[in-house]
Amino acid sequence: MNNIKELLNNPNFDEVLQTLLNQEELQLKQKIKQQEDTLKTIGEIKHWLTDQIPITPNSFIGIEESIRRRRSLTRKRSALFVFGGLIDILEILAIWYGISSSNWWAVVAAFCPIIVAVAIAVYAYYRSVEYVCPQCEAYFKPAFGEFFWAKHSPKTRWLGCPNCDYEGYCVEI
């Protein structure tokens, strides 16, 4: 909640909002193109079925690629959210066990693989996203440490742009 308040009070809020809107517009245009490509592929398949025209396996690639790209970022965020919920449940259970049994070594032992699993999940998410600078609109991937420690909202992260040295909220893509 504080990150959203900081984002709204940020002197570069207009630039960040403009970049968010530009990215949403770009994503919608990409979705429209992907759906048009899918519709075209469906038409080709229907034509093949009625006229017995040979069709290659490459004709189906457009459908798969369209679906994959459209859902990729949403799926990544959803998976990370579900994973985080499961990790929270494991942490609560470990703490509850520690309190009820006074066996804190078991809690420590339980938290070690939890920490490793969280680190792997965060690193996998880091590798799958990029950011757009609201000032110069350059695409970039920050260093892992900068990514990890940066303040963030669901679709932005406070980063430094390597292209123009802007420091502020950048849009996740």
C-alpha cells in the first residue's frame, strides 16, 4: 500500500503512468494481432477441411504462439502468487509446530528448504521479465540485486535505467 502511495506522490508519476498506459496499449494491440492471426489460422484449417487442401504442421504454430504469449506474464504472476501462498502456509505450520512442541530446531530445519525454494522462484521470475523506462522507453533487465531489493507494485519496480540514468518506477513487461 505504501508503494502505491509513493508511486502516486512521485514527481515522475505522469511519466510512469504514461509508460504503463503505453505498455497496456501495446499489449492490447499484440493481443488483437494474435487473435487475428489465430482467426486466420482457423480459417485456413476450415478451408483445408472443406477443400482437402494440404496443411502443414507450421499452420498450427500461430495458434500455440498466440496463446503462449498472451498468457505468459499473467501466468508467471499467478504462479508466483500461488507459490507464495503455499510457502506462507508452510511457514505458519512450521512456526505453529515450533510453538506447540518447543522444538525450534525443527522450525529452523523447515525454513532452510523454504528459503531455497523462494530464492529459486524469485530468480526464475527475474529471468522471465524485463522493464521499460518511462522516460526514454528503453527495454532493460536490471541486475538481480537491484531487482531483488527494489520497491515495487504489481506492475512496476523502482529501478535505474541504464540507458538514460532515470531513477524511478519502471514498467514490468
